[in-house]
Amino acid sequence: MARNITPKETDYSQWYLDIIKVAELADYAPVRGCMVIRPTGYSLWESIQKHFDDAFKETGHVNAYFPVLIPNSFLEKEAEHVEGFSPECAVVTHAGGELLEEPLVVRPTSETVIGHMYSKWIQSWRDLPILINQWANVMRWEKRPRLFLRTSEFLWQEGHTAHATEEEAMEETLKMLEVYRRIMTEILAIPVIVGEKTAGERFPGAVNTYTCEAMMSDKKALQAGTSHFLGQNFSRAFDIQFQNQKGEQEYAWTTSWGVSTRLIGALIMTHSDNDGLILPPRVAPVQVAILPISTNDSVMEEQLLPRALEFSDKLDQMLGGRFTFVDKQFHMRPGDRFFYHLQKGVPLRLELGEKDLAAGTVRAVRRDTGSKEDIPFENVPLRVKALLEDIHKNLYTRALDFRIANTFSASTLEELKVIVEEKGGFVETYFAGTPEEEKKIREETGATPRCMPLNDTCTGTCFLTGKPHARKTIFAKAY
Amino acid sequence: MARNITPKETDYSQWYLDIIKVAELADYAPVRGCMVIRPTGYSLWESIQKHFDDAFKETGHVNAYFPVLIPNSFLEKEAEHVEGFSPECAVVTHAGGELLEEPLVVRPTSETVIGHMYSKWIQSWRDLPILINQWANVMRWEKRPRLFLRTSEFLWQEGHTAHATEEEAMEETLKMLEVYRRIMTEILAIPVIVGEKTAGERFPGAVNTYTCEAMMSDKKALQAGTSHFLGQNFSRAFDIQFQNQKGEQEYAWTTSWGVSTRLIGALIMTHSDNDGLILPPRVAPVQVAILPISTNDSVMEEQLLPRALEFSDKLDQMLGGRFTFVDKQFHMRPGDRFFYHLQKGVPLRLELGEKDLAAGTVRAVRRDTGSKEDIPFENVPLRVKALLEDIHKNLYTRALDFRIANTFSASTLEELKVIVEEKGGFVETYFAGTPEEEKKIREETGATPRCMPLNDTCTGTCFLTGKPHARKTIFAKAY
Ligand SMILES: [Zn+2]
Ligand SMILES: [Zn+2]
């Protein structure tokens, strides 16, 4: 039934790109590695943004905007950090028709410039906490771009907070991790494992990095969002000091956390099938497509279309926004109209033809299961509501079941290697190795430690080094 | 009464910067000419954005995102356009650790790259119209930056539409001009004159440029938003062709339109006074500040604060969002707390002390007039609503009266020069000169043609050339 989509079993990578193409989510830009986010993709990003932004504001955060260009010297201040990004930078050397005295880097992240401003704004404990978030474009040059997953430019949010105490900063780090987990599971229907990164996978400069890890439908892992406890590392590098209540000068405790347009990639690879995109209802810009169908113009204009618009109004009212779309693409064949919405991932399609009208019912078709049912007119709002809730649950459960079915245990390097090669998926084990040992595992198996789950405090013997009290750790190949 | 603010009569330019500083709207960034938009300023931008974005969507537009870097060759495609921007460009020459084969320009505007994508997306009349808007950062290198008015980087929206017919494109151009006018007057309370630009002030490449021109409180003009009818100029430069209903290839008709963070500068210079910022209620992120005041902790906690929170809930419900702020800065003296909100431009302040509580009233203080009144508890929502409406009206009328009082007529170059030098303000005249003659006028008087008002179709003899049938034109010094 798929049109213009390579089956995922044939070529997963091509399937992914085909989904993006037929749903018109994005396109490659004329600049290497950059993307154009097309209206359908951008409306999805707006919907994702709104859920996160509301949650940030509810937890006391405010938005601000910092400059896109950063003096090169700023990146040198914090040596450890630079090593992480330097080859990825796009560098402005000329501006205003002149060679610049100091090159400027297009922000790969705004830690440094925000740190610089915080050192100016923060004087006393009364100025703390500072709870700022920024929605912005960032740039990390990519040699092998992949739409939404790795592009030279992408959109994201970066939270940067400064606190008077270590405890408060750690609380913030975990609070935002929980915000991420909640939205990913409850809105995006993506099951995630919440955990701590191992030393080798930590954000450069962070004391601790926490992550939400998801399993894609090819069994590879995708890091969907991270929250960093930076201790006093950044405040030392950027001289963010404040006078505490005792009158002493102290370095502030900082955090940072971010999610990006990569989440769109995660949505595609978690839920979609060989027919195209599948969107979970709570994040779908169009939750219900309503299609009046008839070749009889007067029936269409006098009966079907008015009825479709009436359903649209009622459903929008119930859904609390404009989440329905009345399809008026009458120049297209009904089958093409069905496929249009199916490929765009619309969770529920309501078809209304002359026979339906006579029967006083509308035909509802679920995107996730393809199942159909006829709903009496008077039941439409309530039944649609229930169906949308069920679609969310089904998508979440389906993805969770898939992850559980593809999670294995290993107690030796050989076992890990065999599982990764032959089955794929997540591999649970106990691990207490160094970053060098992580590198060795990666070279031998292709897998990296994704995280040490927070809700699993069991310890055991390290599968690699034999050290005792090693923490439960998940390994997988990752995007 | 002003604190840390230079009176506008002493030094307008410093007054403007002081307002921004005390209201914490923005700060200079460590990169020349760039700004940091602080949380108070950014929440104002978010409020402005929301009003425009809603109106764009209501008129059928969708958002999308195009890359921040543009190949230098794109800017050369359309020679006329380049001349307008080239010295303003920031140029990326290195990326990924290598010298790029072709330099990339940080977008000064996205016409070129959007044109490039449109040429790929548009094949047939069925693909038209394309009604896309982008919210983005853009960069035009500034040697003499001024926060919100001229910064090397700023935030804006740029609408870019393509149509099958000239009529439809012209209709779109004027429709968006009207959207701008409506929001500027009805939300920002900024009276604007809607008009057409003269040839010398037109956007490079445009057939017609339309503008909303406002008068600032120093009598200078500020171009608050523009809408361009581009004819087929851009579609020829970027090969945007489509097959029309007759089966012929035709170039599309395009438009573009934009407003930017400059509107924040316009808000400041239209409404504010020597005490600080004044925000019109409909765009103010905080419309009402509620201040419980007492040195008695138990009265505060048991009586005043609960009452303040109750008012806050009721008012938010009435206003349809979180537009109130309950001030809990109890470590500050009452006078400092009043000033805090006054300097941030909050339209209405409600003070609630022990005496007010006893009398069953709350004291309301208007930011625009300073007038005070005691409102009985039960009348608070209705009276606040009426006061906010009146504040909007008063701010608009005050600005309109100011503009009318500072608009003069001239019928010779000498008159124009004298008015501009001695009085300032807008000067109405009839003009039919060339771009070279506009330049001459500018050199002699400092004034430029701001626009030819759309609602004034009178013609007369050109004040400069003596040509007949010249259109009514407004001249002024401008930001
Ligand atoms: Zn950084
Ligand atoms: Zn351009």
C-alpha cells in the first residue's frame, strides 16, 4: 500500500528519508548539511515547542535571547569544552567589508556567552537563582548530515541556570530531566529510560550529565534530551561569583539542559510505518482530518461540507484549539486524499460520504491500526476523544513493548558483541570502566554506554573489568 | 522622581538607553553591535510575536525555517539586491576545520534562499499560493549600533509569498500591510501612517514598497514595518516558474513583508516618560502588578497576600492568561517596589495595605497618568478592565495628538529645511522627484521621504521640481 516509500525492512535509512519527503517535513538546503524545515515539519516543531515552553514557564523559567556570534576567545576559556566542539565550528572572519580582528564563531551552544553575561548580572545571592531558557538556532558542522538527526544547523532550546547552592542546582538538573521525561512519554508517546551518563559520554565540562534515551524502531538508541549539572566548572571559567548571605564571595552553581529538532527524528523512528508518518495525537498539529466525499457538487456544498465544518467546530472546541482539518482537495481522487493524510501521520481520519450521511454516521479510520468504525453523528465528539486517547496509549505501549522485547543482558564483552551484532537493541550489564575502556568497547562492538538508569540502583560485577559495585548500565548502538 | 534616567529633554539618546537599562530590556553583547535581549525584553517580544503570529495564521499563513547561512553566489544573482546589503554582511569562510570553497553569508534576509527553494517546490498553479512566514535572527553589520533600532543581529519575521497572478500578489501585499497597521494601532497603541515608499526608499528589487511610519516622541520618524510587492523580479532571478491553467510556463508573482525587534524601540520612544518605560496594556506581559504592603508579617501572610492572590486569579481569568504579577519583594521598601514596576512600564499597579484592607478597597495607580483611585473589592475585575481599556486609548490618543501637533506643511525646499531644523516632526508636501533628488533633499535638510499616504490621494505641484500631479508625501528625519 505504501507509495514512494522504501520499506523499512529493505533500507531503514532510505525509509526514514522517504517518510520525511512524502510528509513534506524537511528538505536539504543549498548549504552543505543544512536543512529547510518545511511548513508541515515546522508546525510539528511549534507543537513540540509549545509543550516544552509551557512546562518551562510553569517551573519558573523565563526566555531570553543571546547573540548568534561568539568571540573565538570565549571558546578557548574553557579548554575541556572546546575540545568537544572546535572542529564543528563555522567561523566568521569578515564583517562590514573588513577582516575582523578576532574571528567569531556561529554558536555551537551558548554556554560561554551566557556565562559571560551572568558574570555581569550576578552580584549577590539576591540575584539568584537565574532561570533562563533560550530557543535558538545553533551550528555544528556535519560531514555526514542526516535530516533532523545530524544537520549543520538545527533548532533547539538551551536552559542555563545559576544557583546559590549545590543542592539547588542539582535539584534543578533533575527537575528539568523529569520535565523532559514527562513530555516525551505523555505527549510524544516515546518511552524513555532516564539515566546518568558514564564519564566518557558526559557533556564536556559537566560534573554529571543526565539523559532520556529512547529506542528507535531499528533498535538503535537515540539520546532525546540531556540535563547537565555543571557544578562550579563554568562559573570558574566565566567568573560568575556572588556574595552569599554571610557576605563571602562564592562561585555560582550552574546547570544546562536542552532538546532539539532531533525530537522530530525520534518521533518518526519511534512510531512511523511503511505507509508514512504516524504522529501521536497530543503533539500532532492536525489530530483529525475530516474528508467529505462525493462527486455530486450540490450534495457536497449543501450537505456534506456543512456537516464536515460542523464536526470540525465541535471537535476543535473539545480539543481546545484548531486541531482539525477539513479536506477540500476535491480535485483529488478519494484514495489520494486518504493517502495524503495518512502519509502526513494524522492520527484519525473521518470520512463522510453520501451513504454515511444517509446512515447518520461518519467513518473513523485510525492511523495507528488502520481499524475502521462508523460513529453515529451525535457520538462524534465523545468517541473521537476516546479514540485519540486510545491512539496515544497504543503508540506508547507498542513502543514500550518493542523496547522491552529488544532489551537483553550480557555479562561478558563477547556476549555484548554477539547481541549487538546479531540482535541489536539495548544490552543491560554492570559497568565500572574508564572512558578509555568505553572507547575500546565501542571499537570492538559498535555500542556505547547509553546511560545508568536512575530507577535501577542494583550494582554488580563490571562485565569488562571485574570490579565490584559496578552500576547497571545500558549499552547500544546509537544515533 | 526619575531614578537613574536622564530626562529626555536633556539627552534623548541617553534617555532611551537609560529606559532600556532600568527596565532590564536588553544589554550589549560582547560582540560588536550585537545585543542580548534580557527576560523582560524578551517576554515583550514574545507578546508582540504572538499577536502577529496569530494574525498571520488567521490569514492563512504557515511558518517554516530556512538556513541561517546562504551561499555568497545567491546574493550575486540579483545584482540590485546585493548593492543594498553587501557591506553589511558577516561572512563565514571556515567551517569543519577547513577553508570553504565558497564563502557563506549569515542571512541579512532570506529572500534568496527562499526563492531557491520555491523554484524547487513550485511546478504548477496548484502549488500556489505559497504563504510562508519565518521567525528568525538576521544579521546586518552595524558600525553605529543602537539597542533595538540598529543592531548587527536582530530578530524578525519575514513573510515570503508566491502567487499565480499579479492581482493576488498585490492583494496579499496590502492585506499584510493592513495586518501590520491593525496590530500596531490596536495592540501597540502606536499610531502609524500607512503609505507607499518613493522610488529612492523602496526595498531593492521591489516594484512597490509599503510602510507603516510612526512618529517618535523626539518627532523623528520610525519605519515600523514594510510590505513589498516584488512583481516577477525575484521569480525571474530565482527561476520560480509554474505551469498556469492554460498549460503555459509563467513566472510567479511574489511578495515579502517584515517586522522586527525594532518595534520594541518604537514602543519605548512612543510611550515612555522620564520615569521609565510605559507599556500599552494589550502588549504588556504584566498588565497589572499587585502589591500587598505591610511590615506586619502575620497580617501579610494571613490577610494581605491571600487577598492579593485572589485578585490575581480573578484578573487573570478576566484577562484570559497570566497577565498579573503578585509582588513578593518584601525585602524592598514600598517606594522601591512601586518604582520597580513603574520603571518596567506595568500599565496598572494595585496597592493593598492594612488601611485598604480595613476600608475594603484597593488602590489603583495608572502608569500613564499617575492618577490614583480606590476600588471596592467587589468592583476590582470590572474596574480594572475599564482602566486598562482607558490606558490603551489614552496612550494611543496622546501619541496621535502629538503627531498631529507636530505635522506641518511645506511648499518649498527652504520651508522644508526650516521646519525640519527648527521644529522637527513630519512635513507634508507634494513630491514627484527622482531618487537623485531625494538624495539632494536629504543632504540639504537631513529629511527623507517617509511615505506617500495611501488614504490621501490629493495631488499637487511638486515642491522641488514644480512638476504637476505630484503625490502627497511626508518628509522627516528618521531612525
Ligand atoms: Zn560552549
Ligand atoms: Zn536578500
